Amino acid sequence: MLFPKLFAFVGAALPYLVSSLSISDVTSKSASIYTKRDTVSDILTAVEDAATCTACEALLVVLKVLAHTGNDNFVNVITEICMLAGVEDSDVCTGAIALEGPILAHDLRQMTIGTRTSTLFCLTVFGLCQWPEIEAYNVPMTAKPVKSRPSPSGGKPLQVVHISDIHVDLSYKTGSSYSCTKNICCRPYTAADEPGVTEFPAGEYGNHACDSPVTLEESLYSAIENLVPNRAFTIFTGDVVEGAVWLVNDTEVTNDLEDAYTRMKGLGEAYGVVGNHDAAPVNSFPPASVDTTISTQWAYDVLSSEWKSMIGSTAAAEVESNYGSYSVLTSEGLRLISVNTNFWYKQNFWLYEATMDRDPSGQLAWLVAELEAAETAGERVWLMGHMPMGSSGAFHDQSQYFDQIIQRFDATIAALFFGHTHQDEFEVAYSTPAAPSPNTAVMVSYIAPALTPTSGNPTFRVYDIDPVTFAVLDYTVYYTNISSPTYQSGPTWEKLYSVKETYGALLSPPVTDSSAELTPSFWHNLTVLFENNDAVYQAWYARRGRDYSDATCTGDCKTSSICQLRASQSQYNCVTVSPGINFKRDELTTHTHGECGGSAAVPILASFTGSGMSGFQNALVATMGDSFLNTTVPSNYTVAGWNL
């Protein structure tokens, strides 16, 4: 899902600690902090007015001291800060931090301050550090053969459905309030939210303030049956579970997965992906190397069981043993590889170990082995994941390593398929990623829009596929207009647009032949059209947002959004790091309607004003006592020579 809500709640409390770290440049006042400080109190005083990466890491020293006193103390202090700041309702603060706090405390206990790990942690949570240089690494692979993408066969196209981010809320209650203080509504959180009491009753088929009710999910499957009766198969790029993540536990996620996949089996041949919400806590996917009693194996076991009838017993066994990833040959002869991208996601906080894994759980090595086998067998491959690897949610290092693999196997892989952003998007990969051009465009990532109404109209895609090369020839987006006056009587699903009909004739040369592939150069040339024809771009921008809003995207917004379309490596996506909470921006919303039409992050950022460090200090004293401020920081908490 686009918004990693649980960590947004937990992390929203942490940036409150640095709300008094002014956004101004480092001045002589803040420069004076660069001397050795020995106690918690010394550090809190020293960083009060500094807005630097070093000051952020100094705050981590204090949090590390706190984490070493135990998970309970860490959770209690951060919960107190969350409630003090009024970041969220008290039950959200309590529930979210109880789930996510122990993972953050684990990180802090493991990391040494002043290292790459602490820099990346400060970047992700506080926006006060910049991305470090990528660690050079050549992914081990066989030599690339002289081979090019095959030409279209001219055969009768297959139809393949792509759905993503359904986020079904089994606790959705028709008639309950769609106007609430939580991140998703349409649940009776209070007596005033109950049906028959509230002045804002939710309809039967969903609301923009709420995740999908089961009725909407069933309407989607019915529409697919009616509109695409001859589909070859369906792909689902992850995120079943709804967004009330402060309440989500293993039992609820299990129930959600079992319920959704039981219904999805009615579609026939279908292939799934692990989403970042498809575990509890959200984003919690410990790699094999992490020493913890907290495991996500139960989620892989559930997915293996639910997918077995759809992907076969061999692939299902691989899901169970290979951290949710699997490879399978479809009945049409296509090699479909589903990879767990959560091991490259910067808000999977299990990844912030003392020395961060280059290849968590060996997923890159496994992917290479599968692609080499497919190449040897002469198979064409679709590669599926949840998070697009050009997303700013992807670690720069792993995104670059992943792109090495894509470049190596660009003649074997027909296309990549993702979800997560909730938007109707694409990304182009280049052999010259720092200098995109039509001649160096080598691969396309197809990023599907979501079902959940929280980010636009409910939507799905249908691809026209070459039956031999498995290249994408066209796709059509279908949607239902949630603002229609007849929507709550039953959604009407209709065609929104098709790529070739909308853009093919506008390109030079035109691409209108039904048997022609939508090549990587086609998609690059479309971005050039966006640059040169603003009317076409603004129409695309509306479709990107699932035709829900009439917001426009101009100036820096437009430049940045086109840059994102040309970034298969996250280091080139033009998203800058700046102080404050980066959760929504970092998940590709730099150019969404929320950002360009009015920042969705502003209400959260506006919460972090006032007491700052004094609030943190008060919470520490209330939980730990005055004596905690006099705690001496052990010298091994920081790298040798690191001083504040």
C-alpha cells in the first residue's frame, strides 16, 4: 500500500522529538555541539537547536540508551510522546507503538551510531540525513549472451487481468460514520459512529475515507467475470489487509488473507504477491540473518496454503520455504516469478542491522538463479513484486543491484508488474539510467492502480498480451465512479481508457497497430510527449489518480513526476530528502493529488510544534525517573572518534 500507516504513527511520534531541531542552516549556536557529551541530559541540551545529520544521530544515542532498558520502557516513552503531541488518538498511539516499538528498539540496540545504518535510519525517520553513496557491488551472474527482445508474433492476443491493493476491511459496517479521527473510517469506533446515530453514514459499497468493503471486492470479481470472460489468468500484486494497522495482529491478517484468497479463487488461474500490509505488524519481514523471536513465517505458511490451488503444490512449497517468493510456469508457457520486495523496502525496519545485508534472505541470488534457468530453457518471464523498485521506498543499493539483474536479462524478461503506489503508473529502465533516452530504454514496469477507495476510484487493468513473446501490446483500465449518484445502488464498471487508443496516434511515429508491442522506447517517448504537450500530460495525471480528482500538476510537480517515470533505480527518482516526516512523500506521493493539490503530509507535520525536546525529556522523566537523565552513554554506542 502507498501509505505505511503503522510506521507513520510510530514514526510520527519520533519526529516530534526533533520538532525543536530548527530547519535553519547550522549556525554558530548549533556548531558548538560538536564536542564530546557523556550523559543523556548533555545530549538533549546539545541537540536542541541543531538541524543536522549528526544532531539526529545524537538523538539516536539517547533512544539507544532507552532501548537498552527494555522494550516496555521504550514503548511507554514513545507512546507518551505520541499522545502528548496529539499525533493520533490515544488508542492508535497505544496500539501502533505496542506493535512496532519493539522492532525499532531492536534496531537501536543493534546499530552503532555514526555508521551507514544510523544514517539511513535518520534519513527514513527524520529526513535529517541524505542518502549515502551506493556500496559498489556486482551481482554474481553469468555473462550476458548476444540476444535481443523477440519481435511480435502477430498471434491472437491473450487477455490478462491485473489487480492490486484491494485492502479489504472485514470490519466495514454499512451505516457507520465515514467521518472519523482515524486514518480509515466506516467502523463504529465510538457510540457516535454507530449506524442510525451518525450524521455521516457510509454506503454499502464503500467511501473515499474507508478501505474496501467485501461488497466492493465481490463487485470487482463480478466485473472481471463479465468484462473479461476469456482472460488467460489474473495477477494480483499484493496488499490484502486493510489500514487499521494499530489493531492488526497475526489472527486478523490470517483471517483477511484466507477470506480474500478464498474469494479470489473464483477467478480461476491467478498468481499473487506478498504485500507490505500482508503481515503483522505492517512492513514486518525479518530476513534470515536477524536474530529475533518475532517471525513472519506464519504469513508465508498461510499464503502457501491459500495459493496452493492457484499456483500448484511445488510453487506453494517454495512460498513457504523462500520467504513468500516463488517461480512457476503457467499453462500458457510463461515463466512467472513472484518476488518479495519487502526485503528491499526501507520501512521494513528489520533491515537496519549493525551491518546491513546486501542481499537479505538471498532473494537477489535466488532471482538470478531463476532467470538463468529460464534463459537456458528459452522461457519468457514476467517478474512480479509489490513495491516498484524505482520507488523512493526502495533502498538505493538494492534498487541498483536489482536493476543490474534486469539489464542482464532484458531479452528474457518481457515486463515487470507492481502495485503499492495505488496509482496508474509505469517506470522505464535504461541501460544509461543517468541519461534516459529512447535508444537506451530496455524494460518497463507496469504499476497497477488500486481497488481501495481511499486513494481514488476503484480500478483494475486488462492487458492484451502477445501469445508467443508475452509482451504487452496494450492495456485497458476499468473503473467504477464512486462519486456517481447511483454508485451505492451497485457499482457500474466501465472502461476508463486504453493506452493505444489514447496515446498511440499522438506519438511520432504513431503506434496504433494492435499487434505492436508497447516497447520501452514507446513509454519513454510518451514521457517526452508529456513534457511537450501539457494538455496530454494533465489528462494522464488525472487518469493516474484514477480519475477521482480534478487537481493539476505543474512546475516542479510535473518535472518530478516525469522524472519518476524514467527511474527504475530509486537513486534517480528526483525525490529529495528534507527535514520532517517523509512517510507519504517517500512512498511516491511527491506528485499525487494529495501533494500537488494540497500536501497530505501537512496536517501531520503541523502536529509537531511546541515543546520538542522538552516534551521528550518530560516523557523520559515520567517513565524512567529523573536519574535517567544522568545516565552515562557507553563509549561503544558510537563509532570510534564520533563526537557530538
